[in-house]
Amino acid sequence: MRQYKAQVKLIDEFIARFNRQERREDVLDINNDTLQLQLLCDGVRYMSDSVFRNNCDSMILAILKNDVSLNYSDLLWYAKAICDVRYENKNDSIEMLLSVEQRHDDLYKWVIADVKGDILDLGAYGRSPELYIMPNQHEMNFMELPKLSKETYKYVVSYTKNSFTYNRLSVFSTMVYLGLLRINIVKSLSFVFMQIPDYCFTVDYFVRDSYNCGWLISDIQKMTEEQKVELYHMIH
Amino acid sequence: MKKLILLILFVGFCSYAKSAENNIEADIQRQAATKVAILNDFIKNIASKAESLEYRDYYRFQALKLFVNNGNNYNIYVTDKNNITHKIEKDGVTMQVTSVNHKDTTTLLLRNYLYRLARLKYDKVEIQSTEVSNIKVSNLYKIRNNEYVCTCFFKQAFIGYRDGVPKYKDITEKKIECRIRVEHIAGEPEPDYIILLGDITALDTQRIKSNNQDEIIDILNNL
């Protein structure tokens, strides 16, 4: 039972412990904020990886100095879901980034912000210099168009204007809309938080026979505000 | 002085209102956990080989009543940009199922899962779940006026016996969605909270390694 209570079972529970609204009561010094935050880190990595340990401790100092708290409605966190998908009768996987968006007033929702995966890469074959619509096609009723959609469809970007760029999210949406792509299951899930000045951390779910388990900080990166702005624009 | 008194009264009122709001949320969370505990009790009955198939199927139907639309398929109506309404058929409540014997997670319709649960090919089945007071409930998230959603986390142990020997033993971590509708009844000072259960995820399944009966009982008691 003590292990069950120590486990960080829900993301809401992680956030409540991070904000010190809930505390691990099975420790000697319950009111020690630094300790409570250290217990939210992957203990195995904390003990074995000195870089992670130093980042952890520095980040905790920043959390307490700036009195940082996490909120569900924050714009500076997102989810990363690795999804098993079915495409062209084959199983594959994609990475999906999701962020929280306001619907109106106090109503929120999760939205798909970006997707990554080989099957979404229209430019996988790139632009080939050998493939183009011949200069005389205006006289031929452009009869090459049916051929390009049948014979060289994987090189479709070769036939588009030079300035053409595509958006992976549009590709994903189109494939789902046409029933070509089905998501089977979310294979793994992690969360990235950028609310702490100069830091960004990832939370993963740890399954182990230990009091240090459940949703825990698995990675910490130093991040400048410019890098955060770039990431922010990617997810919003 | 008057302004100071008014300010103190105002702050006091806001604190009281917030405290009252927190109490309501805590009350709803407790009711959600209770609903999940009732489901887990029904699941024990559905799997109980000591009872008749008629008994097990009775609790199967009782369990389905705890869920959105009784676990059945249902229709939703969405309006497009031209104001035309389209009917979309939704599958009923789904449940993820895991096993220590294979790594893939399967998604079943809940009604099919419960049907199979009542007909498992074991001589005896023991199912034990986290006590109601220990079910962890998330925050309430508002989805529309008078409607909220939350998630409950619990663990469930499953032991299947053949010829008196435990042949399959596992503990699974599960999360279940709870939909809460607030109904204000004329003449009643307090609203009613209608709680219906939704999809169930299976996070992780671990084999129970021990064959010792006392150790197994200890594991079941510490869920």
C-alpha cells in the first residue's frame, strides 16, 4: 500500500506534487520542498548519471527560486505520443505532438499540433531532375498528368512549383480523411514541460517494483528562451 | 476602517466560496471512485465460477448499466460549415486488455469483454481491485455546461485456477474515464451528480511470480 501511495499514478498527481499541493508522506522530512521535487525524478538515473543529477538539482533550485508552478491550461507543455498506425496494409508508427488549446471560457481540449513519420514524408524521394511536365504538354492536353499520378506518384513533388512546401499535419489529416491511415493504438506517451526558466524537462511512465515509479522526470535539458519560442510556435 | 472591514469580509467570502467549490469537487471525486468500486465488485461476480452462468450474466447487465449508453453503440450528430447535420455512429465503450503472455495491447468493446469474462475456461477465478478509498481520481475537467470528465486509477489482480492450481496470475494498472452530469432539480437545494463510466485503458501488466498462497493473498490485500 505504501508503494501504491508513493507511485505517481496520474499526470494530475505529478503536477500536484510538483506544485507541493500533495506530498509524499512516507519520507522523514515531509515539508522539505527540495526533497519532494527530487522524488519526482527518475531515481535510478539520478543515482547513476551525474549530469542528470546536477541538472535535476539546478532545475529544482530554479523552480523554488522562481516559485514555478504547473497548470493544465499552460501553453508551455505538450504531449508526445508514439502511435502504431495501419497504412497500405502495413503496420508503421508515427510520432504525434499534442498541445492544450482553449475552447472558450474555462473549457479546454487537446489538439494535434504536429506529426512526424516516414509515411508522411512526401519529399522522401525528393525532386528528380529527370521528372518534369514536358514543355509541349499544353498542346497535348496535358496527357502526362494521368501518367504521373499512376507511374511516378511517389515523385509528385517533382511536378510542383519550386516554391511548394508541404505541411506534415496536412498530409496526416488528408490520409486520415481519405481512410488511408488508421491509428491502432498509442504505444508510448511522454510529456514535455517548458515552464521553468532556462530548463525543459520530460516526464515518462516508469514501471518498476520500487517506491520511485509512475510518472517521473526522465530527462532535463537546458533551453534558452529563444529555443522555447521556436518550440512554442511549433506546437501552437 | 470601514473599507478595511469590507475588504476583510470580501476576502473571507472568496475563501469560503473557493473552499466550498473544493468540497464539491472532492465530493464528486469520491462518488466517481465509488462508482468504479461498484464496477469492480460486479466484475468479481461476473467472473465467479462458484456461481451459475445466469448469476454471472445478471451482473454483466448490471455492470453495463454503469457505463455511457449501457456500453452500446450510439449516434452523435455534428453540424458542418453549411449547417447540415450528419449522423455519425460511435462504437460503444472500449476496454484495453493486456496479458503477460504477449506484449501487444488489444482493444475490445466492453460488452464483448464482459461477455467473455463470464465464460472464461477456468475452474476458479479470483479478481481483486484497489479499495475505493485508495482509488486515485484526477481533477475534474469541464466539457460543457453542467458536464465534467475525470479519470480514476486503480490496480486489479487476476488469478485463474485449473485443478486447484493458479495457472494465470497478473496485476494490471488501469485507468477509467468517468463522465459527470450535474442535474439541478427544482425544489432541491443540492444538485444531483449522475456519473457514468467510459473507456478503460490498461497501462501495464505484471506477472505475479509467487505460487505461495499467503504471498498471493498479501499482494491482493496491498492493491
